Amino acid sequence: MAAGLAVMPEIAINAVRADDLTWAAPAEAEPHARTWMAWPSTPAIYGGSGAYYESVQETLGRLAAAIAENEPVAMVAPADQHALAAELCGAKVELVELATDDMWMRDTGPVFVRSAKGSIAAVDFGFNGWGNKQAHARDAEVAAGVAGHLGVPSHVASIRGEGGGVEYDGDGTLLLTESCWVNDNRNPGLSRAEIEEHLKSILGVETVIWVPGVRAKDITDGHIDGSLRFVKPGLVVASAWPGDTSEWGRAHAESLAILAKARDARGRGFEVISIPAATEVRSTRDDVLTSYANYYVGNGALYTPQFGDGKADALAKETLGRLHPDRRIVQLDMDRIYENGGGIHCVTQQQPL
């Protein structure tokens, strides 16, 4: 596999250069043509058909309907799920026929890049179930399916990974964790330097800042979008877990120390605003993600969770409103998503204008 990966970069890079275009991933806060989402179609992932699986679908539908109040939303789903998805998402959400396993569009779908001439292409990172941790035969085809539906070029990446594993500021800087990228379950035999060069080529970034992350403690191996997010170039939101001395807490502290010394692609230092994670939460699940950093910036609105922790929910809403004064802050009960290893950002993917 490593030998095959070593050949693929030339194909991807040459395809871009042949078009005489420079491609780059725009910031999430730039205007969207639409938001892409994916329908959870495999009951076994959620313990089988029943009330809990149904509540996951209801929660995702509620989020899709909320986003569709402000911008177009396209939900990919197999044909036999369209009637239910239409009922739960509402009439404003477009349904696109495409087979899916699960709902994590940030990871299974493409990362969109834009050329200097304004055209759009879709980057396919070859989703492999976060290192073969989950069945993904259908989800592995979602990125290509979305590109085909839109009729845009598909740039097949020379490395494996997920959209939730990259955080970019739209101005040349990329932030990511070693734990999910420099990992034999995705990129066997490749060094950090090799992976970095591939990411620079396909996402159009100039500076890559690596933070440690945590391996094998969650299904993603420590995606960056659960803890650190760009508000704009030079400004980062961090999810804080005060007093956390676990492996997660130590890795997060090291990440903040790295950012304190780092410079972005334009030579700027970083200001980091920390938002404490919720602690007095409504959910009774042991593995619920209580990070407010896993939000989604849409057209005119920002979508963020509320966990039933009144004090923490209010502080998160106030802080995000201050940092994004041009967005309405929409707080939603998304417990069924955050109980399953991800959040609002993980189930959405922006298509830039």
C-alpha cells in the first residue's frame, strides 16, 4: 500500500498543474453555495432498528432543517430512505440519491477547493472508516458521488484521511493532529514530512502546524475539529477541559504550547480563546463529546450545541457571538450526534461559492 501511495501524488499534482490553476480550500466562514449532509442508513451502527436509531435520524433531520432556513442543504441518502428523510428534514432540504452507511459527511464527503479562476473541485481523501474501525463500503464512495452529482473535478488525494482532520484558515495555514494522519491505519510507511507535502499540494496551503492529538482513544484518532478551530487567520477557538490530567488533557496542553510559539503562513502569531467544555450535561452516555469547538459556520448563522449545562451553554453562546458578530448563534440539542463520537461540524460540509 505504501508503494502505491508513493506513486499517486504525481497523478494528483500533475492533474492540477495541467489545468494551469492554483487550488486552495476557502475558509468555512466564506459564503456557501450549499451545505452537504449524509443520512445514517445502517441501523447496526446504532444498536439496530429502534427508538435510539430513530432519534439519531430525527436529530440529524432537525439540524438539516435549521441550516436550510439560511442556505441550501443537500442530503445524500439511498432511495429507500428518501421518504423518511424528507419527512424529518423538511421541504427545503434537497435529497440526492446516493448510498450511505453513516452521517459523518465531514469525513466521508469531499473537501472543496477553489481555483484562482473561481471554479470548484472536490478533494477525495479515500475514506477508509477512520482506519477500518467501521463498515464503510458505501461511505467510501460518497466523495466521488458528490463530485459526480455536481459535475466538478475530483482530485483524488495521495494520502488517506478525513475532512474533520484538517482545519484551514483560508489564508495558507493548516492545523492538524499527528495522531490521525501519521498513523499506519491510514498512511502506512509515510512520514510526517511526506504527508505534509501532499496536503500542501492538494489543499493549497503553505504552512502546516502539527499538534499531537491522541491515538486509539476515539474512532477518529483525535480529529482537530473537536478541540481547535480557526475563527479567522490568527485567531483560534479552543475547547478547554479545566483540570483534565488525562492523555487528552496533556495533548491539549501541548497543542496550546505549540500554538503559543507558532506563526502562520503570513507570519502572524495566534490568539487562542478557550471555551470550557460542558460538564453538567443532559446526556447520560459516558462517551458524549461536550466540546463547543465542534460548531459549524453557515451563511448568516453559526450552529452550536447546547448540552443542558446552563452556565456552560450560555458562556459558549456569548463567546461565539462575540467572535462571530456577523452570525446569528443557533444553539441546538444535538445530543444524539455528540453521543456518537462527533458533532455538528462532523455531519456538515460546506460547498463554497
